[in-house]
Amino acid sequence: MGRPFDRSNVQAIILKPCAYPISRHLIFSIGNKKGARAFVREWVDSVAHGGRDLSATPEPLINIAISWTGLVKIGAFDDNGGVDQAAAAFPWDFRDDPHQESLGAFGAGAPANWWGQQFKSADIDLICHLYCMTEAALESTTTWLRESAARTGLRELFASSGGEAITGRAYDGRKLHFGYEDGISHPPINWDDVPDRPDLLPRGQFLLGDWLENAQSFPKDDPWKALTTDGSYVGYFWLHQDVAAFNKFLRERAPVAAPHLPQGDAEEWLAAKLMGRWRDGTPLSLSPDGMNPALATANDFGYADDPNGLKCPFAAHIRIVNGRDQPLNFVNKSMFPAGFPRVLRRGSPYGPPLTGETDDGCDRGIVGMFLCANINQQIYSLTRWIGKTDFSDVYRDRHGQDPLVGNRSIPSASTTFSIPTDKGTIAIKGLIDFVRLQGVAFLLMPSLQTLRHLSI
């Protein structure tokens, strides 16, 4: 058994996705230490934590994340040996700017183009994440937060020239702009150290303060360990989706991919092959020939019975980012003895829905939050593999990419998506960037105890 685990010390979104349909992400730069501590003091008691019954908690739900520069500015290390000693203990992937090569952030998705060119990732010190049921609660809470920030010397950063905060809205249940159901697959985690549960992942893969040899999290030792225990690193990703281009691609390539099917059915077949699930969520591995409502949320499957990718292509999105029982190659197996790295996925779509192939000029996409205990091992490994499929021997095209979210501006990137069939391989050529990075920041989502400490 590990250390005693207090759910009320953990911010709620780490333990469970928020079911509220509206989110807003207020990004701030800290003006001074005293003011920043006063801001946290005003809001720490409103932070949603795992000790609450969220179904009985009135809106809004609030979570707070702080970057490395934010921790420095708020004085987190003033009494713990100073910034220089802390820098030696904290991981580079949290302290440094987002790593362009690891993210595959090239071309239009390069860091120089992020945040609407209004500010840089290094300018982000603190983000308040709001979750609401109603627009009224969202606007009133936003007003209170902005008044509090102005009073305490925080400056809000806007990624749009119009001065709007990034706001997510679920427009059709769990559906994303490309038409896929989201929020189906989540890692099974042994939060409470229940013995003899090898089917559950140890919480140390996602929560700081529980050192694991095969999923190392830093800082490892006090005094900085106490600052991060029961917190989690979070990658905040702002992702644009080119819905019009995706719809056009499906229409144009569907007859090549599935000439035996009517146009509409062929488009759905191709969309399923790109994702690895039908758009209702049904896994190809369990139902390769069509949607099955009884399997729409199914998550208990692997790829051992599909060694040739006939049911689910090797390069399908879900087979790259969660390879389940698919073997890693020798180098990566030694790095990840526990299997494929996992992250906790939180987020929502933003922007109005779009049908058809005519771009209306509106920005739309996904606000993604990816939580883990080791950014380099977990988040960066997955983004590297999204950009280059060289992590498992099942991939013959070592320059292949995730067909949905890969960046085709990566040097030597392949723009072909291969679909194995019992009659041979179908090559779908001319992949483009359907998803574009618009901003990435790495922060710490601290425990409630740490937030209270930083408010004194």
C-alpha cells in the first residue's frame, strides 16, 4: 500500500472528466507576487476537488493551473532553496518552452503562429478553467474572475484580437467537429491503492508524489516534492480543426477507398478507418463492418487478433495514441516496460458546428487538456509518434503519420494513409493538415494544499 490518499486534496478534473457542457479558459500573466497570492486566496475555496459530489455541487466548477514562470512569480520557491535549486529538481519539459520537434509543430502550426500571435507560451503564468451548465453562470463567473484579476494585478491574455477568451461548448452530446463521439476511452486507474488489481494503472503515472521506477515523475525529493504532491502536469492544447477540408477529403477519397459502397457509406467507412472507430464510437476491432449501438462505448479490445490491420489500420488514430496490446519496438519497449504511455484526456470542442465543404471563416476545434506525471515520457512520446510512426515494428512506413492530427510539414513526412484489406493495401494519398496547433502550454495543476500555501 502507498501513502494515504486524500481525494479532497486533488483538483476534481484530474480524477474525473467534467460533465458540464460549457467551459472557459481565462489565461493570465502575473504582475507581482503579493497580488498573485491574493488572487489565489480569493478563489482557492471555490476550486472543485475530488472530495465533493460534483453532481450536487452548484455551478461553476473552477480549476487552477500554474506554469513554471507562474510558480516563480508567485514565490513558490522563495522558502525552498530558491529558483536555481528548484530548477535543478523540476523537469526540463515543464520549465522550458514547448518543444517544437517533439510536438511536430511546423508550418502553420509552428510556435511563431501560436496564440493568434498575440502573446507567447512563456507569457502564460496561470489559467483558470471554468465549467458551467448555463451561459448565465459562465458570464457572471467570468466577470467576477476578471474583476478579481484586475484588483490583484493579473493581466488577462487574449488569443484573439477581439479580446475573447477560449470557450468550449458541447453542441451535440460528446460529438466533435469531425463528427466522432469523444470521451470514450479513459485509463483505468487504481486511485485508492486497492491490492491485487493488475488491471488498474498505478496513480503515480498521472499524479505527482508517487514515485514509480517505470513512470518517473519529478521533482522526486523534498522540499519541492511537497509542492507538487497530489498535483498533475497538464498540457493545454488549443487545436484548430479544418472541417470543410476534412469533409471534402472524405468525399473525394471515399470512391477510391471503398468503390464497392454507395458514396455516403464509403465516406463513413473511410472516416472509421482514419479514426479506428465508427463515428458513433463503435470500435473497428469489435465491429469492422458497421456501427453497433451496443458497442458504441466499448473499450475492452486489443489488436492481437488483427496482426495485419485488416480490421483497424495500423495508422488509425486510436491505434497510434493508445496501442493497447500492440507491441512496441525494442528501443521503446525498454523505455516503456509497462506498455504504451497513457494520459488523462479532458477537453471540449469550441466554435460553431459546420457542415459541408465551404469554410465560413469561423475558428473551431478542440480545447485539449492532457494530464500526466511526466510530460516527456507521456505527452511528448505520443506527439512524436503521431508525427512519425517509427515506434513499433508493425509500421512499414517509418515516415507515416496519424492521418487525423499529424502535421504534414514535418520534414520527410509521408502523406499516404494505408488501409490493409484481404485484397491488398489501399493507398489513400494526399493527406493534408486537418488539425493545426494554435497554442500549447505546460502547467502544474497543484493540490488544494499547495494552492492554500501559495495564497498566504
